[in-house]
Amino acid sequence: MTIEEMTNLLRQEIPLCEFMKLEVTSLETPSITTFAPLEPNRNMHGTGFAGALYSLAVATGWSLVHNRLSLANAEALLVVKDASIHYRRPVTGDIELRSSFKDEMEDEDLLMQLQTGGSVKFPLVITVFSKEKKCAYLEADYIAVAHK
Amino acid sequence: MTIEEMTNLLRQEIPLCEFMKLEVTSLETPSITTFAPLEPNRNMHGTGFAGALYSLAVATGWSLVHNRLSLANAEALLVVKDASIHYRRPVTGDIELRSSFKDEMEDEDLLMQLQTGGSVKFPLVITVFSKEKKCAYLEADYIAVAHK
């Protein structure tokens, strides 16, 4: 998928992503970067709202895995079961997010695992930056569940 | 604070809370319940978006602790450092959230701890319900940091 297609998918299908003005800025098979302005994502202190940072991060990771499944022509429902977020410093400007797979997987292996095991787990770390500083990171397990 | 005051505070100061239509439906010293309609908080499957559920939960916990600090006349900055969310079943309707303190603390003890230790930790569990079923829960550590 192109960055425009992925941005449109997120913003047309998830109202919160449209409101947060989430934009995919690069999308390769193993990695993704996204961007969002601070304004719609701020709290009462004018810094990034904890919930917005989480939402931007979880949608960024979802996009990376969704694109990976799409490249392998895998038909699966993609869900998150458990996730932990760690806030390390306030977000005081526009927001950039980055994530990449630790291990690459061949299309064949992915499809085989999905078919035989019924699901494939993608553990990801999504990092939140602002003004080029690491402000937070989300650890989330994405699970692709085979359509029955 | 009344439920109207808390709802207004959230929705006027956090743009995402306004968009999500988060509403405080009960607020007592030890417990809170909130509500949000599904529509602005949905994903592409028409169920609750993981990010929206997290955001509603983290704002609900924040409100409970903010009200507690306010009742004690404690001047403090309230932040979340680490949080984990666990999704157990899809949210298929409107959303209700509930949280309460495990332990009650006297105003005096709270103020003393804030003054001498510089911060007070409030570990909370916020539970997300839909159609009267428990769908997810957030474990978050809220930290009140004394103004210097």
C-alpha cells in the first residue's frame, strides 16, 4: 500500500484517526513512520494527551502489520490483546511515531503459520518522538487471526 | 466537583474527550463511572477502537484522582507514567467505564505524603464495559507530583 492509501484507510475508517490528523509519512515492508500535529492531541497543559499518544501509537503499529499481511495476501482479522505504554517526557510539539519489525518473515512462512496455527503474533514497539526526543513507547502484541 | 463540572473540564480542556463525547455519569470520592457512545469511538469493524477505549479509560482514571486531589485541596501535577491495557472481547455497543480506589486515604495523610515525599502514587484499574459485559481493563499508575 502507498502512504496515501494507508492514511486514507485509517482516516476514513477510524473517526479518531481523522480527528487526530494521523498521517503515514513512510511505509516500507519492515518499518513505518507517521506524523500528527500537537493541537488536536493536547491535554489541559498544552502537552500531548496520554490517550492521544497511545491511540496514535496503536494505529501506527496496526498499519505496519496490516500492510505486511496485505503484501502476503493473508486474509486475517488483526487485533491487539495486550499493550503497555511508558511515558518518559512530555510531548511539547508535533508528534512523530516509528515502528519496525524485529524479525522479518517470508510470505510463505507467514501464510503457513496462519493456516496451521490459526493465528500469527507480531510483538511490536512503537516509539513516540517530539522535537526529536523519545517521549514514550508502546509495547503491543498484534495478533492476526485467520478467517474461519 | 459535580459530574457536570468534571465533564466540562475534560471536554473543554482535552479535544479528544470532546470528540469522544466522554461524559461523567457518577462521581463520588472513592469511585467514578463514565459513558461514551460507540459511534465516534469505533474502528473499521464497527467495534470499539483500541485507542479510543484506552483514551476513555485513562481520562476516567485521571478524573477520579483529580477529584480526590481537589477535595483535599492538594496542589499537584497529575501524570501517568506506565499503563497496561488488556482487551478481552470486542466492544459492540455504547461504552461504560468504572473505577474506584482500592484503599481510602485521609486528606491529612495525602497532603503529608505529597509534602514530604514530593509525590503520591495512585494505582488504578479502570474497567470498560459494553452491553453489561466486561470488555477491557486498564491498569495505570497515576502520580501526583507536588508543585515546587
